[in-house]
Amino acid sequence: MPAVEAEPGVRETPDDTALLHAHAAGDPDAFAEIVRRHRDRLWAVALRTLGDREEAADALQDALLSAFRAAGNFRGESAVTTWLHRIVVNACLDRIRRRQSRPTVPLPETDVTPAPVSDRDTAMDVQQALQQLPAEQRSALVLVDVQGYSVAEAAVILDVAEGTIKSRCARGRARLAVMLGHLRNPVGSGGVPSPNGPETAASRKEGGA
């Protein structure tokens, strides 16, 4: 059977790995396309992990610069998006460690989209509570309960065992259950209320993982 040829004028969209290799080979536009595809989710992870817009922007910029420079070292052992998330989380954790040496009290970050007062109050409560968790528990909960990653995916991103992710999430949820016990939708059922609303896809999917 003859090979099926692509229609004239139709270009196949390269996947992330092909784009990253193209960038490493000198393509001036490839990395910008990767950033365009994943920036929103990377930004959300940085913002929820750090709880401060300026810090998150700086961490994301540092992470993307690191990824830009390290593209030639990518070996394809994980998805490009997983590799990027790991770099972003590490950049955030570095900033948290530096911030702990010179503690500040950032204003809780909320979404720009208008929301009912009760929802905004809940978002602020959740964000403030997240910032009180140890960095490792916070990063695990942000990935699993807020961003919707599976335990397995979060384990790859944070470069730890799945059991470690489950343990960090469980301990973090237990702490949040105490801090957020006044809310109408407690986290004791096995998920972190999202700063965007009372429930996330992850809290439904992961349950009590």
C-alpha cells in the first residue's frame, strides 16, 4: 500500500520534544512556541506556590531562562511539560528558601476576574493557609489538588517517590483542615479547595490519595 502523503500546504504541528530539539539546534522560534503552549499553567504553578505575583513572575522568568539554556541536556526521559514544571517548581522552592532567611508577609494573591465576596474571602483564606505549609507539602498540594496532576505526574515533576507525594499531600491536607476548618467546604474529605473555587478536578480525581 503506498504511503499516505500529507495534503499540499498542510504542515504537521511539531510536538514539544521536536520543538525543544529544534531550539537546541538553533531554531530561533521553537522555544517561544513551547512557552506559548505552556506558560499559563507554569505561571499558575509559580503563583500558587509562592503566593506573590512579583515573586512568581521572577521565578518563572528564572525557570524559563534556565530551560532555554539547558535544552541541549534534555534526554526525553519525561515529557517536556514535566521537565518544565520541575524547573519552575525548583525555582519557586529556591525563592522560598531565600525568603525564609529574610521572612516577609506577602499579600495573598487572588484572581483578577471578579468574584462574589464569599468566593474572594475563601480564595484569600486558602492562599494564606497554603503559604503556611512547609514548602515540600505546598508544592505537592499545588500540583495535585490545585493544578490537577496525578500523584504519579507530581512525583516525576518533584523527582520523588509516589509514596512521598501521597504522604506530603496527606500531611498538608491535615494541616489545612485545621487552618480552614471554618470554611463551609472543609478539606478533610481529601482535597484542597482551589483558590479559584471550592473544588478542583484533582480533588475529585485524587480523592484521599
